[in-house]
Amino acid sequence: MASEKIYMPDYDETALEFVRRVVREQPDREPLHILELLTEIVFDELRDQPYDISAEASALRTTLKVRHHGRPIDERTVRIMLKFTDRVDYMQDGDAWVLTIRRDIPPLIATRR
């Protein structure tokens, strides 16, 4: 099993800066850039609602978790996120909402000629 690293934002980091840092630190960044775009969309919709964000990353996948209060994210936005990632969960947890976005790293495939 690949070891996972847990990331937390720095004190003065915005959500987008945090996600960019997480992506930048991964060895296979290319499939993860979609997470930066989705973060922009999510936080444009959340505007100034209070939130907590964290990430877990391994050689196999990167997962973002956003817990926020206030009104929920539009369900159409969640469906769009699902089309561009490998898994999206969005559920209410008490008076908060929790969004989990997972992007898998596709394995390298070698073929014989």
C-alpha cells in the first residue's frame, strides 16, 4: 500500500493556493491539475462561507476534503465535478456540508511491440 501524506493549509494560504501547493508536491502532477480548476469553481460558489480544507496524497491518488457551513453547493456543480474526477461525495454532516473529491493517478501502461 502506498503511504499517504496528509496536508493542511498554512495559516495565510487560500484554498486555491493550498491545492496548488499539494498538486505541485506530487510526482505525477498532470492528472491532478483538474483539482485546481474544481477548487476555483467550488470556492467561487461558496464565496465567504466558513470552511476547512485538507488533502491526502499518495502515489495512487489525491483526495481533497472541504467541510463548510452555510448553503450547499449546487447539485449541478457536484455532478460536473464527478465527470472530471474519479469520485465525489457530498453530504450533510450536522449543520455542515462535507465535499470529498478524489483523483486517481492512472498507472503507466507498458506495451510490447
